[in-house]
Amino acid sequence: MERRPTWLTLVMYVGAGLLAGLAIGPGLFLCVVALQPAESAFFSIPTEPTGKNFSDAWTKGGLAGPMVNSVIVTLVRSVLNVVLAALAAYPLARMKFRGRGALFVIILATMMIPEQVIVVPMFRTIVQMGLVDTLIAVVLPFSVSAFGIYLCKQAFEQIPMSLEEAARIDGAGSLQIWWHVMLPLAAPTLATLALFSMIGAWSELLWPLIVLQSSDKYTLPVAVNQLLGQFADNPRLPYAAAVLTLIPIVAAFVGAQRFLKPQMFAGSVKG
Amino acid sequence: MRNTLGERWYTPWAYLMPAVCVLGVFFVVAMVQVGYYSLTRYTPFSAGGPEFVGLENYRRLMSSDRFWWCLLNSFLYLLVTPAIIALSLWAAMVVEAALRGTRRWLRVVLFLPVVTPTIVAAIAWQAALAERDGVINSVLRMVGMPGAPWLTEWPWTLGSAMLVTLWKGFGFYMMIFLAALLAVPRELKEAAYLDGAGRWGVFRHVVLPSIWPVVMLVFVISSIGALKVFEELYVTVKGAPVEDQTVVPLIYDTAFERGDYGLASAIGITLFLVILAFSLVNLRLSSRNARAGGA
């Protein structure tokens, strides 16, 4: 039996409290600052909370467009990430063809190429495709990832061959098997992949900063970055903008939290 | 050629095509391109495209103080990894020890910083780090220490960005550690308790050795992350001179503020080689791990 003295339980609770405070402190702080009327002291409990900073951020800061753009970019990018990775992983997991091993190694090797190193040729390619300053440019290079293909391949390999064979005897083609057998059985992995893609897409700053030029195309992080230091008459405005950027992704994450399993991270380490 | 599924030869490639095109064009070809660009004079206004100049860009780098400072800062930035390992391992242990009902929610709460966009985190931490009335300097002064110019002066600016990296990153590595901790066989720990080991003894002699490969992996992964840092610096210490920042902000500045694609590509190749060294260590560790069947 594991001994668990009371003082230790106490230490654990204190630790949990400290860590939780560290994790949600900055977010709460942003809310507190953003909810206060402009005149009151910067750091104090908001006794008369106001939504004015939020409406200012929304209208004067022009966040409506970026919010829509961010939602589009995030949704499209996560759907594409799941679909393209699941498509690519299917033959890698289940079909025999020449060059399969080599191809998988090359795909894994792309994980070692950091976006930060290749931004220049990536940008030049986008220029040559005539996609500069479009939302397509924001999504396209990150519409599939080697990590996603790896995750899906792992999940597909866990699915018993017999299910696939049964479907085949019933006359199903490979695409039908992919859709009716593989995808449903790998659903938890696909959901985790979608969640990771969403988190990544929502907060991405470097790449949109490079390819987007006009403010009506900005995603939220780029737009909020532009707001910083711009509104001297209301220093709370960036804080309200930050809260508005934070709420959707936190809501999505809390809604999808059951797909956050430590086991998925064990896999990410191996890759 | 027919395979086991009785498909035609091109069927697998049809499934693979979109992914192969995207990864091929934007990663594989781009990697080759960045190597070539690094040997050329290339600006947004180069009429005939990149013009081959041999190792000229690398020669310029060697004699550039800006580059050396940024590279040094990138290595200084690696100091964030021990802090990340300590904080995330501690968090994982706290979560593991938490009661069943609270465990999941604690995990979710501690993952929130990972979900938080860097720009949002940076705005909050900027306020906390403000020189005159920030929370951190106020606390420091309360305990009798002088405040620091966190947002304006090197090396404090570097420390501020590292703080954001630490805060935003520890939840991710916590999950990796948690997976490793949960995989430590219960019987092993119980046997050690029966042999009279204390909690520290069990941690030191049973838990730590079995998760050690994962500690090393987290060390490598978070080091690579630290070398790639951009957003934390770009937003948290906005306006700090580029030579006070790290290599990726230098790439951004060189390519997109100064329009020197050739030089930026040479910096990119240099960064790639440094990261590659870490990646190769990672690969060795992972394959050793996989063979040992651990983590």
C-alpha cells in the first residue's frame, strides 16, 4: 500500500492551488483590467464592471473582421489537417506499394524542418502563386502536418484487419472502408488532432504577419498586435481585445477537453 | 501491380497526393530553396531572381555583430529548459497525486496556458513585468530587492520572454511527464515501499530512473522549441533592438523588414544546423526508447 501522510496531502493541495493560480492568474488579470471603467485605478477589483472596453475594442479596434477571419482560418485548417492526414495515413498504414517506407521516412523528416527556417522560400512560393494577402495563404502550408499523418497512421494500425476484410467481402471499395471503418474507429485520435490544429491555428502569429498585408484580412493575433500602443486614450482596450481573443479558444478547448489524454502525448514523444 | 487490397497501383498515391504536394512544396522544396537562396544575392526587387554569389552571405554573417549577439542570445534562451523541466515535472506529480475526481480538471486548468495565444499571454505578462507598477517589481521591492527593467533592457528582456515561454509551455510538457508517470509500474513502487523506502527514496530510485528517458526527451524538445522562439520576444519585448533578441526575430527582421532574402536564408541554414544537432539527439533517444519499450 502506498502511504499517504496528511502533511503530504496538504503539500499536494497547496501545490495544486499554486499551479492552478499560475495557470489562470494571467487570464483572470486580463479580465479584471478589461472590465474596469477607464477612470479607475489600473489594478483594483472592478466594483462596477463595464462592457465599454470590450465594445471599444470591437468597434474602434475593428476586431469583428479579424474574428471572422480567425474562425474561418482555424476551422478550415483543422478540418484539412484531419482529412488530409487521415487520407495520407491510410495507404501508409494499410496498403503495400513501392516506396512506402522511404516516403514515410521523408514525411517524418519534414518534422525536423522548422517553419522559422524556411519562411523566406515559403513566402516566395506564396508570392509566385499569387496568394499574398489571402486567407488561403495563411492556411495552405499548414493544411497538413507530418505529425498528424504519424498520429493517424498509428491509430489506423490499431484497427483489426478483420473489420476491413469483412467490409471488403461486403463489396466496399477502399474509400468506403476509409470512411465507414477507419475514420469512425480512429475518431478519438482524429479529435485530438483537430484540437491541436485548432489551438495552433488560433494563436499563430509569425506566418499571418508575413503573408497578410491589408487589415481586413488580419487574423486576431495580427490585429491585436497592431492595437498595442495605439489607443493612448484607453489603455484598457488591448486588454479587452486580448480577452476577446482568449474566450473562443478556451471555450472550444474546455468543450473538447475529454480528448486531452496524456496517452496522446506519449505518442508525440516517440515521433 | 496489385497489392493485398486488390487496388490499382495508383490508389495509394491518390490518397497521398494532397499531403505529399503540401509537404513537398512547402517543406521539402522550401528546404532546398533556402539552401540555394543562402548562396545568392536576393531581394524583393531582384529583377532576374536570385543571383549566385557563393559564400558571400556566410562571410557577411561571420563578421556581423548582430548575428553573433542573436546566436548568443539563442543559446542563453536555452536556460529556460531546466525551468520548464522542473515546473512541468512538478505539475505532473501534483496531478498524478490528485484525487481521481480532481485530476482531470486540474489537468485541463494547467493546460490552459498552452491554449492561450502567445499574444494574449504576452499582454498579461507585460503588465505584470512593467517597470514602475508591475506586480513582479512591486513584490520584489516589498521583499527589499530592487526592481528590474524587465521590458526595456537586455538581458532582462530575454528573461521576460523566457518567462512567457515557460508559462505557455509547461502544461504541454506536463502531459508528457504525466503519461510517463502513469506508465511507471505500480508493483515497482509498492515493492520499494515494502522495502522501507521513503517517498523521496521511491522517487529518487524508482520513479526518476524509469522516467529518465522522458526527461531527456523533454529536454531536447523544449530546447528545440527555445531555439525557434519568435512570438514571445516579438510581442513581449516589442521594440527591443533586434540584436538583443534571438535568431528567429533576426531572420524575420532581415527578410521582411530589410528585404535581404539571401542573408536571411543563410541565418536560417545556420539555425537549422543547430536545431538538427538537437533533432538527431532526439532521434537517437526515441529509437532507444522504442527498443526499450518505454514511454
